[in-house]
Amino acid sequence: MGTDLRHLLAFEVDGARLHAGVSFSELSQRSGIGPEALGELLEGREDFTVVDLVRIAEVLGVPVTTLLPGAASDGP
């Protein structure tokens, strides 16, 4: 995954987390992604896997597509 895309995805995921009112610690615990690994993801230093995104979406109560860059502007 390119660095720009990695950072865009991290921005979208962290924005969704904040919008849902879920703390970093809670997201880590409920998603099963360790705090260090989650920090790497949200800072754009590591690539998200599909499994990561699905787990995060479940915790946040949103469709996984919501977490993808540009999803908000893709409506009908």
C-alpha cells in the first residue's frame, strides 16, 4: 500500500473512531488489535489488513466501506 493511501486510510479510521466516541484504548481492546499495533496503523506507519478494518468497523458500528477514503463522497 502506498504511503499516501496508508495515511488517508488512517485518517478516515481515526475520524470514524472519534465520531463514534470510542477511545483509543477501547478500540484496541474491543477489536483485539494491540495498542502498539493500533498506534502504528492510526499513525500511518503500517498497513491495515481487511481483518483489521472489519474488526474496527464492527466496534464502531459502521459498514467497513465507511472507513475507506472517499466513501463519504461516493453517495448516489
